[in-house]
Amino acid sequence: MTKDLRKALARVGVVLPSLCPDPVSYEHRYLPPLVELGRCTMDVARRLTHALDGAPPGPDEPVPHPQDTVAERLSIATAYVNARSRGERA
């Protein structure tokens, strides 16, 4: 997936050097695998904004569950990282 995203971004002049799969999320049983987009310059952020401005959502884009909040995901991820740091299998 990251290769396709990197190519699509390049087509609109956006390069995110740190774009890669997030290794921690691949180990997690409850969270879906995540993609690390990383940091970028203000110019890259501006080009990304212009590229996405007015773009319709993709046909395969999942509709989030109403209870699937960022806070809930952060809580689960924090519990996972804490358990792993204690040597437990989360």
C-alpha cells in the first residue's frame, strides 16, 4: 500500500520521505496496520492540501464506526505499548 501511495503522491508533486508501514501496528492484534506518513515541510503540506482539495473519497474508503474515535485508538495503543514495555504479550 505504501508503494501505491508514494506513487500517487509523486504524481501530484508530493514526496513524504518517511512514508512507511508502522511496525508497531503490525504487531498489534486489535488495531489495523497503520501507515506512518511522517513529517514534511510547509511547502509539501501546502502541495498536499492543494492535491486533496475537493478530492472525493475513494470507493473503498471505510466508513468509521461512530464509537471508533481517536481517543479510543490512542488508549488501546498506549495500553499495548505499556504491556510490551513490561514484557507482556498484549
